[in-house]
Amino acid sequence: MNAAEYRAAAERLLAKDRDRYQAITPYDFRKAEILAQLAVSAATSEARTSQPTDA
């Protein structure tokens, strides 16, 4: 997955939880937090690999 996909997954998870319970459960919040952290890591990795290297 890339950064955008991780972020979208986190947003879907939180939106689904709000629709069902009107409150975010700690378990789903933690899953969304992990997905957000993965999105940041993926974005950092993508930025590093997309930059031209000086040889």
C-alpha cells in the first residue's frame, strides 16, 4: 500500500465506526492510528525514492 491508501483506510475505518456507534471505539481508534503511522512512513519512503540522486 502507498501513503494515500493507508490514509484512506484509516478514514474509512473511523467513518464506519462513527456511523455505527456515534463514538469511536478504542480498538478502532488504535487501528486507525496504526494506519496513519503507516501512511506517514510510506509517504516518507515514497519521497526518498522519488528524489533524484546526485551522482
